[in-house]
Amino acid sequence: MKKADFDLVIIGGGPAGLTAGLYAARARLNVILLEKAIPGGQVIITDWIENYPGFPKGLSGADLVQNITQQTKRFDLNIENNEVISIDCSENIKKVRLSDRTITAYTIIIATGASPRKLGIPGEDRFYGKGVSFCATCDGPFYKDRVVATIGGGNTAVQESLFLTKFARKVYLIHRRDELRATKILQERAFANERIEIVWDSVVTSINGGLTNVENITVKNVKTNNSKELRVDGCFIWVGIHPNTEFLGGCVSLDESGFVIANSNMETSMPGVFVAGDVRNTPLRQIATAVGDAAIAAFSAEHYIENIK
Ligand code: NAP
């Protein structure tokens, strides 16, 4: 058999990718982790994490990522800042095309996570970076004593709305139903927070403003069909996520929403290609589940390599 450059290529440097790297490095696999931006993924923009075991007071997303990265360094994990353009799994030795070269590997772990979904409404793109944001940790401090709208009813929207109340004097949380999707403890905190006003049964149909900033949003009540304008200085959008799978090019099976399908060993439909974390078709997207997936994926990759070698 021809020799590959690496035993394992891990694509993505969030908690799942880093954990897979930690396990693979400790198993003494010849492994490289590729991350196109800075390690951390979505977690790095999470203000505070209080449901990851072992940290009774909670910790910031940035600190958690820094801790895991440091831990991988202890075992000499090779992390490279590079973007994967495509992968070719047509042969036993897989090809991974990067921005500057192509590398080969016996196995791949896909840990590319997911990105915030857009609403596709007028003004969303035009005001991006000028009042429209997907990141409270990045942009929240700009809204000290100002009024913002947040859109969505899931964990992200509610948790980040709570964070925004540290700065904004008022947060309109606009949700399309009459019940939040977020976990109960977050709901309780939102209901108790005087700075949050929930606008139920409503969708934002456009984001409006002048040349450089958002001035108001048009909100439609889906039960009455009545629209009104709400004066806001900024608008944060958290209406779910879409998986980062564009580079896969049909190499593995995806579900109807584009998430990678895997069995309990994290094996995808392509032998030698494994998956972990938010990009996987999974019933629960948490850091705790992502790192669990990753440990299994690295273990499965190790066994696959032993068998083919
Ligand atoms: P999510 O759980 O999918 O929630 C998306 C929210 O946006 C839902 O309330 C949905 O409404 C609403 N929505 C979707 N499309 C919309 C549209 N076109 N217009 C208006 N509203 C729309 O997404 P997420 O909150 O980003 O969370 C992603 C994953 O990360 C989840 O698995 C979540 O549990 C996890 N997460 C966990 C934590 C935590 O544990 N603390 C924190 C952050 C994220 P409906 O409810 O009507 O569908």
C-alpha cells in the first residue's frame, strides 16, 4: 500500500476537533489539525459557559478553548492554520486539498461545526457590521445604554440576550411563536430580567436605517398580520445554524438539513471518514456532546488505521 502523509487529518479546531486531536496525539498517531480561522469555532464567541462539567463557576468560551489548546500542545498536536477547499475520498488514501497544497491521509475527522443561519430579509446584509450582528461577545459593548433587538427563541438567542442586558438598556427579544425553545433555566432568567421585553408571535421583515446605521426594524405579528416599526440601534440574529459541509462535495451522506450522518462509532458513509460535534446529525449540540463524539471518532480512526496497516 502507498504511504499517506498523515494517519489522520482533523478538519476544524473547535472543541470537537481539538479533543479529537488530543486523543489522536496521545495515541501517537501522525496527525494534523487544520483550522481556517483561530481555534475555537463558535465557542470562542460564547460569553459564559455554565453547563460544561468540571467548572463549578463556569468559564468563558475563550478560556475553555485556550485550556483545551494548551492541553493538546502538551502532547505535541500539530495545528495548522489553513483552509480545506475540498476532499477526495475516491481511493483508500484520501486527498485533502488545502489553499496552498494537497495532503494525503488514511483517515479524516470532520469537525467543522456550524455557522449562524441568516434570515434573508432586506437590510440584513446591507447593515451587517453596521448594526446587524451574529455575535454578542464581539459587538455587545457597542450598545451601552442603547436599544437592541434579538431574533430567535433558542438557547443562543436567550443566552446572548441575557448577556446583552449588561450593556443595552433594553432588549426586544423577537420570537415567531408564543413559547421559547430555549432551556427552562434560561427562560426563567429572561422572564425575570427587566431589560428584556419579549415580542411574541412575531417576525422581523426588514431592517431599516440610514447610510451607516440601523434605525428601526419592521416587525410583523404572525397571528394578526399587523406590522409595526420598532426603534432600535442594533439587531442580533440567532435563528439557528447551518452545517459547514460545503467542502465535502458529496463524499459522505448528509441528512435533509445538510448535517453529516454517522453511526454510534462516528463512522460516516465513507470508510475512514469520521465526524464529531455540531456538524454531525445529532439530537443535542453541546460542548459536552461534541467532545464525547470526538473521543469516539479518534478511537474509531485509530482502529481503522490499525486494521488497514
Ligand atoms: P435553535 O435551537 O435551532 O433555535 C433557533 C431559533 O430560531 C428557534 O427558536 C426558531 O424558532 C427560531 N427561528 C428559526 N428560523 C427562524 C426564522 N426564519 N425566523 C424567525 N425565527 C426563526 O438554534 P440556536 O439557538 O442557535 O442553537 C443551536 C444549537 O446550539 C442548539 O442545539 C442549541 O441547543 C445549542 N446551544 C446550546 C447552548 C446552551 O446549552 N447553553 C447555548 C447555545 C447553543 P422555533 O422555536 O419556532 O423553531
